Amino acid sequence: MNAFRLAGDMTHLLSVVVLLLKIHTIKSCAGISLKTQELYALVFAARYLDLFIHFISLYNTVMKLVFLASSFSIVWYMRRHKIVRRTYDKDHDTFRHHFLVLPCLALALLINERFTFREVMWAFSIYLEAVAILPQLVLLQRTRNIDNLTGQYVFFLGAYRVLYILNWIYRYFTEPHFVHWISWVAGIVQTLLYADFFYYYIMSWKNNVKLELPA
Amino acid sequence: AAGDNVKDEL
């Protein structure tokens, strides 16, 4: 495992920790899109189907379990926890996320590495992850007062994607047989979605003003 | 092995 990959996984983990901190400790999910969180839970469920079939490493298994458990518990908190769910900004989180699922499934049936159940589900999870941030970005645009933890959560998620691209470039030169075009193309699309957010996040940090995205 | 394309990423 190279340094970019490890750093990418760690920022991904950090984003989850930041979100859980906000939800568990502050008991607030204000500014967080339940739609995006539901899509992530679906992404991990579809991608980690081989969790108990193919053993890669202890690291791999533990991280998969962490992402599965955290994504489903976040959805549970936002839907069921009697304090947290009251802070959910339902009126602004209106992205029709179900309409992302079917096109991703159709694309996975058409473009996959092998036409098997697990490979189609893997491709589906890659496509869905690429667009899963959209409801969150839309909600941020509609949020007048983006708190620091929410901004940091999205920033770490975006950083994770940038680091994964650097990891692929590194692997391309060091492991020439390692080529997953599907995840590379989808990953680049996913990272580009953050470009706008990154711009405003860095500007607000540089100018020391509160983060706000133009509508 | 070469060409194995194991999916070891998260």
C-alpha cells in the first residue's frame, strides 16, 4: 500500500469521525444530507458483498466493517434518534436521490469488468459513490450557516478522492497490471464535483470568513 | 499475480 492510498483512507476515516463527532457528541445533524448518507450506506453494502468471501488483509476487512457500520449508524441516527433527527434540515434536503440509483444500476449492467452479480454490484457502487455527494452539495448551497464540522466533513471527503487519484497514478507506474478504468473514470468525475466546493472552502479559510456557497 | 486485478481498494 502506498502513502497516497493510506492518506486517502485516513482522510476518508477522518471525515466519518468528524460526522460521528457532530452527531454523537453535539447531537446535531444540521446541514447534513440524509439522502447522501443513505446513498453511501447503499454504496458500501453493494461494494463489500465479498467481505466474508475474499480475505485481502486485516486492514481491508476492518476498514470495510468500519465504513459499513458507520454509514448505517449515521442513517439510523438521522432517522430514528429522538434528539438528532429533530436537527435534520428536511425542508432543504430535497434532492431526488432515488433517481440516481436506477441510472447507476443500468450503467453497471452495461459497463462492468465482468457480467457477474458481484462485478455488476461493484460497478454500481462505484458509479453511485461518484454522484452520492450531490444531495449534500445542494444542501450546503441552501444552508445559510454552514458550521465548521459540516465544512470539514465535506472537505475531508473531497480530499480522500483527490488522494485516491494520486494513488492510482502511483499504482499505474509501479503496478502496471493494476488497471480499473471504471473506478478511475468514475473517481475523476467524483473529484471534479468537489472542485467548486474546494474553491469556496479554501477562500473562506484564507480570508478567515465563514464558509458560504453561492446559490 | 499479474493481470489478477484484485479489488483491494475501499
